[in-house]
Amino acid sequence: MVPDALSGGPHFAAYCERYIRHTKGRWAGRPLIYEDWQREFWWEALEFDPATGLRIYNEVGLGIPRKNTKSTMASAAGLYMLDADGEPEPEVYVAAAARNQAGIVLGQARSMVQRSPLLLDRLVPHRYAIECPRNGGVMRSLSSDAALQHGLNPSANIIDELHAHRSAELYTALTTGTGAREQPFTLWITTAGVAGEGILAELFDSMFTGSGELEDRGSLLIYRDRTNGTLIYWYGAPRDADIEDPAVWYAANPVSWLHDGKYLGAQFARLKARGALLEWRRYHLNQFVGFEDTWLREGAWRATEGDLPLSVALPVGVGIDRSPGGELGAVAVAQRQGDRVVVRAQVFAPESATGMASAEAMRVRLRGLRVEFPLAQSRDERTKRALAGPAFAFDRLAFGESAEMLESDGLAMVDVPMTAAVMGPPSTLTYELITTGRLVHDDDPILAEHVANTTAVLTDRGMKITRSKHGSTRPNVAAVAMVRAVAMAMQEPPTPFVRTPRAPVGF
């Protein structure tokens, strides 16, 4: 940690302990006393150059999961910069992507003032601002969804949930508007966002590509660019970490009260039951979504091998896929049997004459499945009548012409394109079925190979599996078809309509 004599951190911590009170939860009314990890962060964030007496860092970022006191730290920093930083006529701006979000930090800062008699002697809270008559300063909120105000002269900027800023306009306007200040300070605090999108992605990527130095402590990355005045602390689980390991949870969530496991354990169980481990990764482990990575951990697929046969007495869902170049095709069948799902898959290899998988052979197989499994698994949304046989999921870009032929034959064809909105939920559901042992397969070696070749991208709609690229030597059409089949099988089949005979008239 930076020595006390070289940092404004001790002064900031003493100010918080004396003047600021917690406003919510179990600590409401108590002094704001920082834990060791917070003190390390603030000591470095407020480090100064002894030669000039000015702060080394003017842009400081903290990436951290939810419930780790983000808003409390941001609000306290804003009040300190308004009241005790020594800046003449300070202008402190609390910025967020939307007005309601910007109001959260300012609202908490206002509550801190109202709960502290000492602060009420120094600051005047208003609905949309806090004033400091002693130095002519003001603290206001701004949002990127409002018209950008020009002529601002910020001494400090507090930017909340930077991941929600789709445009860099507000961030750039605030950080470049500080030229008249001797030691301006910008603090952004956020949870992870979508990889490759927005100003947060740019700043996060700069930790690995910038001219500064990166310290890797596993669940804490620290980026220091002393020349350009940038410091970033990023708490989060590494991408290859076991997301079910409580030790990983605690390392990514430094605040002490989370380490009893009750809150994090309850959140993990709730999100896992919902099939929403994406949310767990992003909000509680601070992992970016949008990275392409291995879909299943090693050994997960083999652990679900079983000998349950498909039953003709139950409906099935069918999934279809075809490689982008048409070299391979796959048809998968999934059937829900109680709380388990049984899957089978068949891969169609390229014919020697054409080098393409036979579309006709795939159509023959699909028509045969309608005869083999006659129970309805879907209904016509226009007539609300049950459609005999399986629901057949396909991608129009890969199988559109054949699907039209089959639909004219009466097969219930359902277009399931490879988009995050459509394929994300069933990919995540299939992942949950596999990792909880509820999906059963017959250890077909080709299906196992295709599953092993499958990667996934974390998106806002779930863990979406990706299709092998054109010409790839690592095919996965059977895995893609299986996910589509599971999506169809997990639908509630239509209730059979049974006509009740009428009693003869006159009796």
C-alpha cells in the first residue's frame, strides 16, 4: 500500500469516518470506516507526487461485482471532492447512462448529508444538487440520455455503472472539460458489461494494450499508467475459474460481509435454478459477457452417459443443423422423460460425388421421425390445432429450401436462427441440463466430438453456442442440432382434444 505520507487516502478516510454515515441496511447511522481492500484502493487512487504535491492519477476506475459498496464509495468520494479536497469553487458531476441511475448516487450523497449533523453545518442538500457555501462548490447529476451541457468546468467526476454508457460522449466531455483545474479527478465505478461494446470495453482493453503496467493477482487486476495518470482496479473471477467454487466467489467479492457465504450462496442457488448463470458471472463474478469460450467444462458431457431409450409413447423435439458450406448435416432428437431429457443424434457425412451432405437423405430421416413419433409436440398458432408428430427446429439460412418442402408435407417446422435472442436461452438450458446430470445420451462418439468442439459466447440472453466456421476442421453440427431439439422437447406439448359424446336427444 502507498505510504500515508505520499497519499491523500488517510485524509479521505478520516473525513469519511468523521462526517459520513451509512444510510442503508444493517450499518445505517454508523460511521463510514473502510476495510483494508478499500484503503489500499483509496491510498493508491489519491497518491500524490511529493515534488509537486499534486495527485498522480486523474482518471481512476474500479470494476467490482454488485453489493461491494460501489454506490457508497462513489457518494462519499463526491462529497469529499465537493467539501474537503481544497479545490476553489469545485464542480462535482455525478454521471450515469440514464437520469434515474445518476440520481441514485446523488440521492445517497444527499441522504449522507441529511444524516450527519456535521455535514449539515457544511453542505446544503437540494433535490437535484448539493451546495457547499464555504467554497462556492456544487455537486450535480448528469446523464448521457439528456442533452449534453456545454461550458462545464468539472473539478471531479463520479461516473456510475460505466458499462451502461453505450456512447463515450459524456465520458469524453467530462474528462476533457477539466483543463482549467490543477488536479482534476475522475472516478468511474462499474460492474462488467458486454465485451467489445462501449467506453468500458475500451478502458478494460487498455489495461492489456496500454503503455502502463498491469499487475495480475488472479481475481484482482491493477493497471497503473503513472505517466498518463490512469489507474484501474478490476475485481473479478478469471475466465477459466470454477464459478461454483465459493473460494472464487470470495476472491472476486472483497467486501467482508459477503464472505459468510449466505448472500452469495443464495444468489448462486437462485440463478442456477433459473438457468441464469450468465447473470451470476456478470453481476456477482464481474466477468464480461460476449467472449467466445469452451461451452462445457472437461468431463461434464461424459458424466451424463446413460442407457435410457426413446419412447414412442412420448412426444419428441427434433433439431436440424447444416454446416455453412453444406459439408455436414445433423438431425437430433430430444425427449423429456420426467425431470430428464434423452437425446440422440445422427450426422450426415458428405457424399463422394458432391462433397456435400445429402439434403434428400436428411428429409427422408425427418419424415421418418414424424411416423415413428406420432404424438403432437406443437400446435398451429393460427388455428390453435395440434400438429401431429415432433416439432422440427431448423435455421432458414442453412436449411430453408428443405424446410419449405417438409412444411408442405405437413411437418411442424420452426425457424430457430443462430441469434443470441433465439439460441441463447436453449443453449443455456442445455448447459444446465448437462451440468446437473439431467440430460442423458448414449455416448455416441460423433456427438461427443461435436460437443467437445462447441464454444459459446456469453450474451445478454444467455450462453449462446456458436456454429463452426465455414471450412472448420472441428465440426459441431450435431451439438447445434441437439440444442435445437432440446428447445423443442422442453416446450409443453398441446393437450389432446377429446370429443365428449352427446347423449341422444329424447332420452
